[in-house]
Amino acid sequence: MHSVLQLKRRVSAGGVATNSESVRKKLKSMRSEVRGHELESLESCGDADVVNDTNVAIQCLKDCAEVDGIPLKCPVIVFKHQIYRLISDKTLVDRQLNDLRSRNVIRMFKLGEDADDFAILTTRDYIDCIKRLITDENDASITKFLHYVLPECTDVSVDRETLFKRIGLSETDLSCLTNIGTLTLRDVDSWWIAIPNAGQFMKHFIKGRECIIKILKKRKYKEILEKDLRQHPSLSHCRLGAAFCIYDVIGKDIVR
């Protein structure tokens, strides 16, 4: 039986329903795959015991994003609400995310206007992203960020006392890190830890969401079979892939 996605009535656009059983099967398959080919690398960094469902879901969502044709300057960004689509137990997801974050296996970022808009990167992806920004001029500051700030600060933000007194950053370091986008001002004495060049990814992400909503708005009953949505010609403009964007609109509670 094919799934139907339907726009929620309180939103002025249509929605789509996905096959939760197929999602569960995919997650189970991904769990086995990750345990098979990722376990060795996890063991090498001491994280073999954190291959939990949420960690697998993050990998599953990363693999759903079709970014081969996009010259992205940052890694694929997964959102917490997308994980809720794969794992219905939100309490479990939140607990496992906090565990992964406290172990520095993942980094969480405040990205978006809603209070619960949290973006997620694996720490490995984030470090690789930052390393690509190194130049002769900023090498010392970025090295301090990677070696001292990230291990010390696993939260989404960091305050002045931590940066200057506990870690020993200078005003020059702070200026450099804000200029390259790894720190953005939160308030007078604290900064968000941020993803440099995330705007490019978010442009494609939001465009995919708007594309699905537009398709549903044009439907008589604001609904569509998922298989038909995936093949809809308008989704050729959804640069991150239909599946990745469908997980967004359902997890964000825009459609059901």
C-alpha cells in the first residue's frame, strides 16, 4: 500500500505521508551496515559503544542527501526534527543525542529561528570542515579552536570566561574565529559555535521544503502519494534529493 503525504490544515500548504514500516526497515538495515563498515573507525577513536539508533539515523539521513552535483562548502547538515521522523520515540532521541554530544561524537548547532531548530554534524565532519579553512594567517587560531575549544565545549554556545580564562584565547583569536564563521555572537558575553558556510546548504534545504509545500498546495485535497511526489518533475529543483526533504517536512510537522 502506498503512503500518502498530506499538508496539515493549520499550514497553508499540503503534506505527504511516508511508509513508516519502510523507514524502520531502512534504519535496521543502516544499523547493520554501520556496525559492519563503521565500527573499525569508531573503535579507533574510542566510540565503539555509541553506535546507537540515533547515531545510525544521522548516518542514514546523511546518505539520503544527494549532494554529488553540488559544490558544497560544508558537510551535509542533519536536523533533529528529521531524526524524529526515523525514530518516533523523541525522548530516546533526545537522550541519545545528549549522550553523543557529551562524548563529542557529534556537534549540535543552533540554526534557525525556532527554539527547537538544532542542526547536527558528526564531530569528525565538523573538524574536517574547519581544517579546510586553515591559512597561514589563521593557522594558530584555528588550531586552538580544534585542540582546546571543541574538546572543552560540547554545548551549542560558549561564554567569555571559558574562552579567555579557561582556554586562553586572545582577542585576536576571537576576531579570527568570528571572521571565518566558527563563532557567531549570541549576546555580549557569549558566542554560538557555528558552521562556516552553512548558508549555502540552507539555501538548498529551504528551497526543497518550499518546493514540496508548493506541490501540495496545488493538489485538490492537499495530498499526494509519496511515490508520485518522488517522481514529480518539480522535485528536480530539490538539489538535496526528495527523500532528505520529505524527512524534513514530516519531521518539522508541516505535513503528515
